[in-house]
Amino acid sequence: MLAKRVIPCLDVHAGQVTRGLQFGRAEASGLRNVGDPVELALRYNEQGADEMVFFDITASAEGRKSMVDVIERAADQCFMPLTVGGGLRTVDDIRTMLRAGADKVSLNSSALATPDLIRAGAEAFGSQCIVVSIDAKRTAPNHWTVFTHGGRKATDWEARDWAQKAVELGAGEIVLNSIDSDGMKGGYDNDINRAISELVSVPLVASGGAGKLEHFAEAVEIGHADAVLAASVFHFGTFTISQVKDYLSERGICVRR
């Protein structure tokens, strides 16, 4: 049985970790400063995090320069795999982050705008390096629309269709972000998690909504997620990575120690 992964996520704005509600990260005025990204990464490394995800929410040339510095410092001091996303629009952008020390890159809006970026990245660096992050919002019964630009712009893609297409193009992992649940602490959207997990052959990471220990287990048991990603509950000390892993283990879910 493959161990389920527990992954903290850091939204980085102007070199600092921030947090908002329901993709409030899209608007700087709605962000709450959390702290230094490398200090937080070290904390989660010590707690036993399986991976760490960094999102550059500035997504500009200056933001990328700042993020490269963050990744270089984190990779130098942490032993867990690092994933970085935000504003990566070309194969050269991907190469820059991998050279800085990232193990994977996360593509979102850029992949929707240029789907062949997924294929090009996978061919250049391997599918294991290419993660496609999907921001989905329930817009009708049993229908989830994919959004871009921090959850502000609807696309013509339904989340299940886009996930399948991304995997066909070479994505090695899907991160599914629920816009409805993000930061609300009411639980993951396990309807769409399960639907996509059953459709694709690559790991699914559930994101958005963790507020209780039960939510992590439900994402695995009901949502069929291969990994659970969270931000606020870790940043503000509600739970440690170890507490989540202990709880999952008590529920009979295999985790890495």
C-alpha cells in the first residue's frame, strides 16, 4: 500500500508567506502575513512533512527572482521534496526553478493558456516533475468549472475533462484546489476529488478546506486522494504535521514516518 502524503502549502507574496480565504490570495488587500517561507519550511521539515509546495502569488519577473532565492535557501536546508508554482510560462521558467532546487513545478493558468507546455515540460524533465494544479468551483449540480487568475476568471473547461487532458499531455500529478472550500475549514470537496481520482492514472492531491483532523482522513477515505494539502491549519498552529499523521495512522491509513 502506498503511503498517503501530508503536504503543507506556502503562498509567497513579496518574499513572505501570506494567507487569505477562498482564494483571497488573489488580492493583496485580503492577505494576512504569516512569516518567512524558509523558516516555515524548516519547521515543517522537522515535523515530518512529506513535501512542501510554494506558490509565487506575485507571479511577476520580480516575484520569480524572489522565489528563486526562496527555493535555493529552502533546498539547501530542507530534505523533503519541493514543488513550486506561479507564473511559470515557458520551459525555461521550469528549468530555472528545477535548477534552483525544486523537485517539481506546478502549472495552472499557463497550462490552460498553452496546454502544450505540459507536454514540453514532461518531455524535457519527465512527467514526475510536472504537476498540474486545477482551481475548481462547483457551478451546477455535479459540475465543477475550472478557473484561472486566482479563481477570478472562468474557463470553458469542466474539471474532470481538464484533469484527463492534462494527464494525456504528460502531467504526473494533479493538485485539485476547491475554490468553494479554500480557507473555510469545512472539509475538502470530496465529490470532485473522488470523481477525478477515479478518472486519472496519476496521484491526486486534495487541496482546500482542512479544518479538523477528520477532514484529512475523509479526503483519503471518501475522496480517494493520494495526498492531502493544507495551509492555515499548519501555519497558525491548529495542528502539526505529526498530529495529522498520527490521526491518519490511527484510522488505518498508511503514512510515512
